[in-house]
Amino acid sequence: MSKETRKTYYSDPIRHARMLRTAKIVGVTPRQVRRVCDGENQNDLVIYTIIRIAEAEEMLDNLLIKEVKKLVP
């Protein structure tokens, strides 16, 4: 009797939202963005947009943390 292992897939909602936002900005389908992220296709504009969105989100998180630290002694 063979033992079957099930692979669990984890869906990252932040990554998904970032891909949808990138697709909307660049004007391509979310599948094309996924292909670029997986390395199947090459599109410099998509890569640049994903990086810029990630940097902007990180900057907003840092600002939020600073403001919360000001409020909570």
C-alpha cells in the first residue's frame, strides 16, 4: 500500500492583492503578472511596478508603526 502525501498550498492574500493591483496599473491580466512573477515571461514594466508597490507598502507600514509608537508610550 502506497502512502499518499497531500501538499498543502498556502495562498498569500498580500501577494494576490499586489498582483491584482499591478495588473490593473499596467493594463495586463493577472495571469500575465503571475507568469512574470514565476519567471515564465519577461516584462520589465510589470517587475518595476511590483517592486514600487512593495516599497510603497513597506514605507506606509513604517510610517504607521512610527505613529503608533508616538501614541503609545
